[in-house]
Amino acid sequence: MADHVLTLKHFFEEARAGRLTGIRCGKCGELAIPPKEFCPSCQDRNWAPVPLAGAGSITSFTVIRVAPRGRGAEAPYAVAVVRLDEGVSLLGRIVDIPFDALRADLPVRFRPLVTGEQTAIGFGPA
Ligand SMILES: [Zn+2]
């Protein structure tokens, strides 16, 4: 059973390869990303992976000027909640878009941010 569940590890492996994958609840149809163990809508655990195109638009954003420990050299940077065209929202780091160009509804596109073994969710210009 667990073999059919998209794990967070697999989610980031796919993201590293440039593929964004969500999961859809087989019971109620809720779409979720990143993977969750149980459906937040109906509490079932009946997920099927869904490939996502990676295109969306900014819902809200924040410029991080004081970064978490160990990431100080990366600040300032912007993080945004992006609503994908498929209707699900995801937090990611904004790359290659000037801060003063950031606004709600700005179209963006997913891109993986790979640093060594780490993969993070990024969004660049659409
Ligand atoms: Zn559900």
C-alpha cells in the first residue's frame, strides 16, 4: 500500500529532474502538493500521483532579508506562494525576478533549485 504513496523523497527526486508532481485523492478528488500522508479534505489515504505543468501565478510573496542560520549568504531573496494552473498552491523561492517586479498574479514557472544533495522548489519568469 505504502508503495503507491508518493513520498516526500520521491517528490523531491522528481522535482530535481524538473518534474513537479502532485497527488490527487482517489476518494474526494482533492489535489495536494507537496505529498501528505492523509487527505486534508476527507482524511482518506488513497492518493494517485498527478504530473503538474509547473505554470502558475504568485498569490503572495515575502522578501527574506534575514535568512535562517546557515543561509545568510543567500539573503535577500523572495519566497512566494504560487497557485499552479491545476489549482493547488505551493511555496517556493523566486529566482531571476527583481523584487520590484514582484506582484500578485505575476505568472511564474517552476524550476528546481539544486544545491549539492539539496533540491528546493523555485519559481522563475514564466
Ligand atoms: Zn480526499
